[in-house]
Amino acid sequence: MPTTIADTIEDTIEDTIESTAVKNLTKPERAAHILSELERLYPTTPVPLDHTDPYTLLIAVLLSAQCTDERVNKITPALFDLADNPFDMAQQPVEVIKAIIRPCGLSPKKSQAIQGLSQILVEQYQGVVPADMDILETLPGVGHKTAGVVMAQAFGVPAFPVDTHIHRLAQRWGLTSGKNVTQTERDLKKLFPKEKWNKLHLQIIFYGREYCQARACHGLACPICTHCYPNRKHPKKLKKP
């Protein structure tokens, strides 16, 4: 969606008018500080979802939709005891898969997607998860964000998958207009070096969970928000994904 005059005025207020008492950082200054601070806080970025290979990561990420990583990690051991590869998973009845993953939510759709994508991997890709973003997005239950996580964390291909945490923080930090996750991803990719994307994706998620939660900071309290916008007086209005 194109930027409106109202959005431009809002961004201008954030960056200039609001900073009459204390100077807010410019966008390049904010980006540099964010990179430095996140690297200090999270020098290592273990993947939060337990997995052993690209296939188990793909399934875990699919399950994490509208579900916490902690809950997924409690469910996947039983699921992967049943089947930890597409050949075995494709043979499982959907009802059996659904019973195991029910605590993750959306189990009817997720169980069908798990069996369906497993069958496709067996029939079309010799049971191998393809390291190809476009192909991954054609698999049942695999959207752009899920495909991006797999590309980044399983194959090391630069990607910047945007979840609700990243979408929220990017707006609070003035890095995007936040029209939608597509626009947020595009803006972040332009702003940060490509070689930083995969690690930064996880660092922002970790920071959002620890310091800048949805119902806590509102752009006014966490260390990065207050450093980037020392003169911000009102909660940052956010656009939903």
C-alpha cells in the first residue's frame, strides 16, 4: 500500500517535531544502535524450535503458527517419535497426527498440512526439503514467513522472516511505516546488511520477548525505545500485521 500524507506527517512528528527537547536519533543512527545493542545482548542466537534437520524444523515452524515455541517443543518429541521424516509421516493417518498436535491449536489444518507436504516431498523431491523459497511456499501450510525461517535457519540463506514481534518492534523503533509484514520485511532488508539478516531476525524476537512485549513497553519503556526516542511522550500507535 502507498504511504499516505497522514503517515508521512506521523513519521515526521516522530523524527523531528517531537524531538524539540531531546534529540531523537536519525534512522541510520537507530539502526546502528539496534545492531550494536542486540549483538551485545544476544551474541549467540540458538534456534528456539527444537529440530534435527530441515524437515523437523519445517514441521516445528509450521506448528508454531499461533502457538508458543515452548509449547511446540513439548509436542514435537511425541510427533517425531511417530515419524521424523517425510516418508514415515506421509504414511500416518491425519487423525493420528491431529491427536498429537492438538495442544498447538489449529490441529485440523496443521495435521492435514503436515501429511500433505510430507507426501509432496516424497513424491516430488525424493523426501528432501528443497532449499528454494518459491518451492517451499507452494507446500501445504507453508507461508512466506515459514519458508523464510527454514531458508535462514536450516540452509543459511539470507532471509528476514517477519513475525508479530518483529513487526511490532520495527514500528516502535521507527524502522518501517508498518503497513503490513510485507512492507516491514522490505524496509528492514533495505536498512540492514544482508549478512546480518538471519541473526538479526532472531535477536529482535528475543529482545521483543524479554524487553519490549506487546502489552508492556508501548515504545516508551524498554532500553532501545528510550534510547532511540528519548523525547517520545505518547505510546507508539501500531498497525497490525
